[in-house]
Amino acid sequence: MPSPILPPDETLHVLVPSRAIGSAIEAVSPRVRAHRIDAGDGPPEGEAALAQMWVPRAGGVPDGDFLEALPRLKLVQLLSAGAELFVDRLPDGVLLCNARGAHTPSTAEWAVTATLAVLRGIPFFVREQEAGRWTFGTHSSLVGARVLLVGAGDIAQAIGRMMAGFDVELTYVGRSAREGVHSTAELPELLPQADVVIVIVPVTPETTGMVDAGFLAAMKDGALLVNAARGVVVDTGALLAELSSGRLRAALDVTDPEPLPAGHPLWSAPGLLLTPHVGGAVPETNARAAAAVVAQVTRLLAGEPPADVVDRY
């Protein structure tokens, strides 16, 4: 069956953010023409304006003039799993696809690393090392802990697999209940039991601000909140109140606002491990994201429907 994106034998024009991705997709077939362009360069011209597919640079946001210059555009292929910057900003008939799986191993690894670091007191010991102090301390352990994963998708499942070796008690929470997954409606009963709460959900109207004062108040004293999702999922003011009181601890790879401005109280909040949105930032991530683009192009040339369409926001 012909692809809804590309009729048989037609050349596929693709806007790409790098020469590496352009070379990779042109190697798939002589029917592919890559055009290196950035949305910040202004509207595409010439053959680039014939593009049926656009691969934005990570963090790129669609511009009205840019999109209007692409009358044949049918698909936007992201290099990230998160798609919130593009939802409801594309013309009718243009599909939005993410790079599902490209950031999964590294983001899951960050979540496990951050959890271990906070529980075992690594930030404290690093500060003592910098001060030249040999300070003994006993901290908590991940082994046998109750871990609540708010999110049950690809990354959450990878976190669960990585943590399984620590004999943790894993509980998954998703939008709706299914086998092995609780629903978000059950959070009030689940939160007080968890030693560690890891948030890894997409940004939607339902998840924006979901970790609010009530959510945090339901967590037990001394529990750890780990946010590997997006900053807007957590109410920053409510979290600061809990951290300042010393009742909860947190590890954040994302913040609201982001980037975190100088002087913001999160910089000096007690009990907080903070990293600058680097969860997916390992060399292998770029290769996996490029592979997702190549796979998508291959599907379109074969007349197959696109993969990883973002349709549930």
C-alpha cells in the first residue's frame, strides 16, 4: 500500500539538522535528498521547500513562517522522546513522530545513578572531599527499597530493569490501570508507602503540575523524589517548601524554570541533587536518534506507515 507520506517512485526531500544525518539517510536510497537547514536560518527555499519530512534540531521550536514555506510537509521526526514543544503547533495533516527509545538507556541510567547518589550520600561526601574533611556518615540504601515509578512507558520499564538487581519493590503507575500497572487515581494510597518516587511521564495537560503540594505531602518523611521527566511536571514552590523543611529529598535533571537562573533558590536548596538536563546526554544517544531517522525514512520509502506517531497528548 502506498505511504500516505510518499507516493511510489517520488523523491523524498528531508530537512535535516546535520550533515551526519543527511549522509545517513541519503545512503538509504537514491530517492532521498537531504537538505541541511535550521529553523533559525529562516524559511527554506529552492528544493528544500519541497520537503515532505523535517527533522528539527533538538530543542527547535516550529515557526509559523518556516512551516508556511513547506506546503508539502507531511511528517516531523523529532530526535527526542519529548514532544511537548511541537504538540498543537503543526499544520493539519502533518504527523508528529518522536525518537522513542533513543534516550531510553541513558535517561534510565541517570535516574538510577541519581537515586543511588542521593541515597548513599554521595553529594555530602563530595563536599567533604572538597573541604579536605574525612567525615564518617551512614546513609540509606537502595537495596530492598520501595520504588514507585510514576510513568510506565519505555524509560520507566528500563529503570525497573536496571533496579531489579537491587531487590527493590517496584510499583508502576500509568494513566490507566492495566496488568502490572496502577492508575494515577491510586497515587494517594501508593505515595505514602514509597521510599523513592521517580517521575518519568510525558508533558500533557494532566501531568503538568501533577507533583503539587498534595502529591508531595502524601510522600512519607525522608522519601526521595526523582524527576527525569520535565520541570513543569513538578510545582517548584511546593518542592522548595518540602526541601527547606528537610522532610523530603530530591534529584532533578529538569527544572521549572529551565535553564535555572542565577540566584534561584533551587541552587541552594538542602537535600537536592541537581543536574542541567543531561539525562540523555551520552555519545550513544546521537547515534540512536540518527538511527530512528534512518528507520523512519526506510519505512516511508517502502510504503509503510510511519512509526512512533505522537497521538496521545
